[in-house]
Amino acid sequence: MKLSVFGVLFFCVSLTAQVGGSKTYQFLDLFPSPWHMSLGTWVPTLSPDSIHSSLANPAQVSDSIRGQIMFNYQPYFAGINRGTAAAAIALNESHTILVDSRFVHYGTFDERDIFAKKTGEFSGNEVSLGVAYAYNISSKNLRVGARLNLISSSLAEYQSTGWTADLGLYHESQSSRYRYALVARNIGSQLTNYDNVKESTPFSLSLGISNQLEYLPLRWYLSLDYLHRWDLAYMNINQQQTDFEGELVDNSPTFIDEFVRHLVFGAELFADRPFSIQVGYNFLRSTELSISGIRSFSGLSFGFGINLRKFKFNYSHARFSAAGNTNFLGLTFVP
């Protein structure tokens, strides 16, 4: 599919709202699996018995996911295709690592001269390869994990390579049904630059809490994203209003405006059952991508999982804006 390069790339990075578009390797911020997208964010407190959990939090790599293999595919916006794959590999009887890959193919573009005459075609691709390992501090019931990612990016004749690291903590209470996690993602740098301009990676710090209700088959998830940056809200000059005297009304973001943009709520019904249902709401995506006067349900996501003996199927759908929404499919093989 031949596309306008500037329009498509701008649209792609704009979908990450106000925190996107200013860093390189932005594809690292795209959801790692359908399960995560259905809950609205990179939930770091999923079931420790699923390989999905270790994609968002390397501290959840353990023997309980040994032998699991996962493939996910997402037909993204404007003809862009992307996916993820992962496998939990046993090094020996007591050590397991996770190997994962993420890729995105932006499609084929027309190359034109200053007179709009077609002179050729080019494409854009980005891929990462990661290895994760976790250590269990049994005396504290705490897991500590790390992931190293190697990245290759090709946009027309421009090439770049880089690396990032993810660090995670995970704690599951023995006396209650709570799970806690803290994850720092995309700590890293470019090794080679596109055009002698060094860009920073999309660092993110997130805190996650979840709880399984005692008398209802429901687990809720609360995530606080972008903890390293408080000011996520902005003033839209196109929505400024005036009072009766013609003076501009002060629409500066309040404390609540800023705080809410860090929150993502999710819930899962019949978790770890043969059929499960997930729903999530991302306040940042809702506020940044909604259009006044148009009901698009931006920020809402939902999905389901089918858990059989040897494999699991996941599907999710996310509402972004009136311009488009997206689906995500995943298949996991369990030994």
C-alpha cells in the first residue's frame, strides 16, 4: 500500500498523545499483547503463570511460564502492520529466561522529487530483540527483573541502532489477593543515529496494583503511568472561552486534571478461567484523542481470552478516536 510518508508517520506517533512524538523508537510504547491492550495499558500485575505478564514486567519471568510460546499480530492504522513474539526458555532446572521480539512495518511509500514526480519507492521497518531474567528474593517475597533490548530501525535510507533496558519489581501478598509492581521501561540510548542527530528513548515509569475480589470472580487493575512526568495536561487554544467582558477564561490544568491523566483502570471477569472478559479505560488517551461534539469513546478498550489446555487465544479492541480504532490478536502455546 502506497502512502504519504509524512502523513502516516505523523498519525502513528500522534496516537501516543501528548507524551509521544518527541522520542525515537516510539514503537516500543505500543502494547505488547492483546491482554494488555484490553486493559488499557502495560499492566505489570497480570497472572504470573502467563508469559504475557513478563512482557510488561521482566520481574515476572519465572519457572511457571517455562516452555510457553506466544505470537501476537495487530493490523495497525493506515496499513501499518506490527506484532510481538516471545518464548520462555529453560536454562536449567532453576533458571528461566524470556526471549521476545517486537516489529513494525510501516508499509511502502512513494518517493517523489520537488515536482511531485515519482522517482521510486521505499519502506520503513523497526524491530527489537529482548532477553529478560528475574531473581526471586524469597525472604521478602519479592521478584527483581531486567530486560535488555537491541533495536534496529530503517526508515528509507536512514538507519539507526540502539539499546534499551527495562527494570521491574513484583510483589504478591501472601496474606491477601493483592499484587504490586513497579516498572521502569526504555532506559537506553541510540548506538548509531539516523542523521547525526541523537534522540532520546521513550522512558516510562509505572506503578501497578491489582486485587482479586474474594466473593466475585473479578480482578481489578490500577496503573499509574508516566510517574517521571507530572505535567501531562495541556491548554488547547482552540477551546479557550471568554467571559461576558470578553476576557479569556483561565483554563489552566488543575491538580485533578493532571492526576487523572496518569490513571488507567482495568477489570477482568473470570480471570484464569476457560473464558475471560477484560475491559479498560485510559484517561490520558480519552482526554487527548477525544473530539468535542463527537462521541468516539476514546480511551475505552475491551477483549476476551479463551483458555484451553494447550493453547490460549486473546482478542482485544481499543477505541482511539473518530479517525480510527484497532484490533489485536494473540495465540499462546502452553506445554
